[in-house]
Amino acid sequence: LSEEGLRRSLAGQLLLQVLEADPTIAEYAVLLFDVRARWLHQVGWRENTRAAREETAAELAKVYLEGATNLSAALDEVGRQAAWIDGGERPATRFLLSDGLITWGLDRADDLLKRHAVALKGRWLTYRFGDVPVNRALYDALSRETAGRTVNVLTAEQLPAAARAHRSAPVLLRGVEVAGAPVTDLVVAGEPRLVFPGQELEVAGRLTGEGDARLVVTLE
């Protein structure tokens, strides 16, 4: 969690709604980060009960975050605590409630992922709150490397759907092409490998001739 203002409010609400709506989440832990990383509660898992969630909500309301964002510090801490975070039957899912705009420490997405391979064992879910800019390169890299996804949360009304988005099963993106007209330089933003229900694909290219151009997306 690394947000402020309205985005912080949406992020906090989303965190609690995810925990409340998903009965498969038996335990959880909340890691805060600004220039450094620190756990909201003690180090280790908390049982996902109503009482625990209410305590988490109360503690989040007291948190003051500095302006800087040091994601490398958070990934370092996840790596240090990997024994219990990923010690179950499968690695724990990570929910990144931050715009990812790094202003402190290592800031290149590729370098971050290479340096913190242990922290990437679990699937990463990233969220865009409101209409403010986010670190698209980081979001896309986390999605590609961990079979994760980015979820848009523009308003509070979209929180219930966003809180369930991590349960949606993806399909494999096999290809994107244009039929009916010649095209060059066709690209898909973020180079996604998976497509989830409700996900938007941003496609760009240059038509080099006339014709009835149709975009063809192949899924499996």
C-alpha cells in the first residue's frame, strides 16, 4: 500500500473488500511503503476474520505516508520474509495498491524485477485508482512475469467488481492482427500474454492502404 488522498481511500476500501468478499483468503498481511517498508501489524499472517479486518481498517486510518515511493524497499522486505509469505502450498498472491510511480531508490522496472526475483514468485495484481497516471511499464512487467493483471478502479462504485477481479480466470492471447487492409508497425501496449474478463487491449498500427480494416484477436 502506497497511496494518498482519494486514491488512498479507494485503496483502503478495496483492500478490505477483497478480504471480505473472498472466502479463500484465510490469512493476510499488509506491507506499507514510502521511503521504507514496514508492516501494518506484526510480521506474519493475520487470520482473515471480521475482528481482524476492523482492526486493520482502524490502523490504516492512522497511517501517515511520506511523499516518496520506494518500491525496491518493499520488494526487499518481501524477499526477506519469503519463508513465511511463500511457505504454503503455493506462493501468496500480491496486491499492489500503489500508482507505482517510483521517486526513491531503484526505479527501472526491468532492473527491479531482475534484482527481486524471489519477491516475484507469487502472482501480482496491480490497481489504477481514479484517472491519475500510473507506472504502466512496471504494471505491465509485473503482469507479464507473474501471470497477473491490472484492474482499473475509477470510482467507488467499481470497488465491488474490482474486489472480485483477482478471481477471474484468464485466457491466452495468441495473436492480434488486422484483416481486410494492409498494416505495419502493429503493437499491443504492454505485450500482454493473458487476457482477463473486462480487460482493455490498447492496439496501435499504421494502415498503409485502403480496405475494410478489422481487428482480429485470437484467444485460447
